[in-house]
Amino acid sequence: LKAPVVVQLALPPCLPRPPSGLPKAMKLQKRLAAEIKKCGRGRIWLDPNESNEISMANSRFNIRKLIKDGLIIRKAVKMHSRSRVRKNLEAKRKGRHTGIGKRRGTKEAR
């Protein structure tokens, strides 16, 4: 009898997170601004033209001043439109998109 051969698959190395586009000095400012404005870091906009002044701010007091001056802004919430859903439901009422390939479950479950 031959012993079974075990093949080891080489997994790709873990990929690093993509860069956020911010210099390391600006991460603190973005985090503080997000906490002050009570939103996530993705909603915070830092003025790229004033990056030197923003990177000097290292306290909540200074960040509040920059927010007041308009150098740090909380972006608006992105819209989540339902127009495609309404269009698809209208088509379903006409009987589209209901073929055999769209069905899940048994005949009795429908």
C-alpha cells in the first residue's frame, strides 16, 4: 500500500489595506474631527489646500476652530436611490423576471 500524498496549496499573502490617501500626520485630525462632528471618518473632508495648517492642529480645541473656519467639513450623506427597485417591481407586476431560473424553493413553497 502506498501512503496518500498530501498536496499543500500555497495561499496568496494577505494584501495590505489600500492607502487612505492621507499623510500619516492627518489621521489624528480626521479621527478627532469625526468624533467632534459625530460621524464616521469617511464623511469628513479636509481642505487639501490647507493641509499644512490642518496637520498642525493636534487638539480638539484646534480642530473645532478649523471646523468653524470651514477647513474641515462634514460631507452630506450619499443618496441610496430606490428608482431601480421601483422599475423592477413594475416589470414584475407585468409578469417579467418570474421564470423558472428566478424561482427558489419547491413548487409547494410558492
